[in-house]
Amino acid sequence: MDISGQTFVVTGGAGFIGSHVVDELLHQGATEVRVLDQLAQSDNLKQALATGKVKIVECDITHPDGLANSMQGIAGLFHMAVLPLGPCGQDMRRCLEVNIIGTFNVFEAARQAGVKRVVYSSASSVYGDTNATMDESHPLNARTMYGASKLAGEYLLHAFGTHSGLKYVILRYMNVYGPRQKGGLVNIVLGRIRQGQPPLIFGDGSQSFDFVHVSDIAQANLLAMQAEISGEAFNIGSGEEFTVNEIVRLLLEMARSGLKPEYRPAPPGQMQRRVGSSEKAMRMLGYRPQVSLVEGLRQLVAQEQAG
């Protein structure tokens, strides 16, 4: 599917990742982007709204009324609206309502509106805790409510594809970071440095992850929408593995800070490694991560210092 000249819906498009997908859609010539979000206004979309091609539809996906109307006449749907990891653990019923029932509502509305293609934002949490480098054949063993809800969304999409012919691609993100992020290790460490407080490391800092820049996530979403394939799931990462200690050290050095990290006891069940292979996405989608972790961190520190 071509992006240029088409109309798309992005649920959760006022958020961290969603707003970058909106920007990339406009960059690639989309005629109109409808953002379905509970936030009627968002600083994340200031530049996008200035183009006159973005329409924000204030919407709660747990209420199906009106979803179908918002999807009339669109070519493709990016489903990114989500209750995040932390809140899912704190309110498991709300997680069920938003991430499972809400996701069903979105897919049902897409089916009713005759949407041609769906790209679903899943997460590496569907694999559970593992020290292995995960590819898409790795057992699905979600152990958190968030991971379980994301996995449920994947299976709902399989069912819609089987019973109604809905075309779709699933993207399983590794650890995303970048501009506009409110939480996450990188943003939290930068915030503490800005406030003159030592970064906190829980455990010994040897935990390692695949950190992928949000611009590469946006790239992957558009490649998935453009692809001719359907019914496939893809890991989306950077191909780089860094420990928490390394991340904190790099940020302190780049910020020219004399602060030293403060170590705290690890919480029960803390994950030690989450790294995935993106080879399948490279082979089948043409995905190529563009921003190395060092460069991505350098950009964030520069933005932070520029105010």
C-alpha cells in the first residue's frame, strides 16, 4: 500500500510513539491522519497539526460507539492506543478493558469500515522473561498483565484475519526511547541529572536490553503498512545490546556530569535480559535501524541542554 495520497487512523496517536508515526505519515505524503486519542490536545502533535492534515478525534476505545465512523474512508489503521506496563499491573481490570476489550472494539470497527490493512503495536513482553536472544519463533510466555494483554491483542487480530479477511502485521517492540518519552530508563536518568540528583540503578546494573530509537519504530510501522504480506509478526529492535550500567555511564559522560549512580536493591523478579533479533523484519520488510544508541543518546542530551 502506498502512503502518499491516503488517509490513515492512528489510535493513541497523541502519545510518545504514536506522534512519531503521525509525523512520518505526513513526511511520506499522507493526505489526512486521524488521531484517535483521549487527549484532545497534545504538545506532541503541534507541528503535525500545523500542516492542517491532522484531525484529533477525542475517543475512548473502551466505548465502541463512534469508532466505525472515524474509520470510514481510510486506507489503513495503526493501533497504538494502550494502557502501559506500570498501570496494567496496578489496575488489572482496567488493563483488560483498554488493552483487550478496547483492542477488540478497534479491530471490529476496522472490519465494519472495510479498512484495508492494520498494523498492531505489540511488545517484547509477549515472550516473558528469558535470557535467550528472541526471534519470532521463541515461545510466547507472557508473565505480566501488560504482556498478556498484548498477546491477547495478537490473537484477536489472528481471529479477525481468519474470519473476515482483515490484512494485518504485528510489530513487537524492544525497549523504545527517544524524544517525547515521559517514562523509561533513559528519560528518567536524564531527569535526575537535570535535577542534580544521582541516577538510581536497581540491582547491580548488569541487566541488558535492546534499546531502539523511536524514529526507527516509526519507520518500521510505515514499512509494515506498505508491505504486501499479512498475518506475520516481527520483532523491531536496534540490534545493539547495552547494560543499564553502560546507559547510565554514557548519559553522565555526555551530560558532563560529575554525579555518581546510586545503587538500590533489585525488586523481586527483575528482568535480567531482553534482547530480540530483528532479522525477520530486515529480510521481509526491508527494515534497517538508522539511529545507533550512542547517537540517539547524544541527540537527547543535546536537546536537554538546549532547554
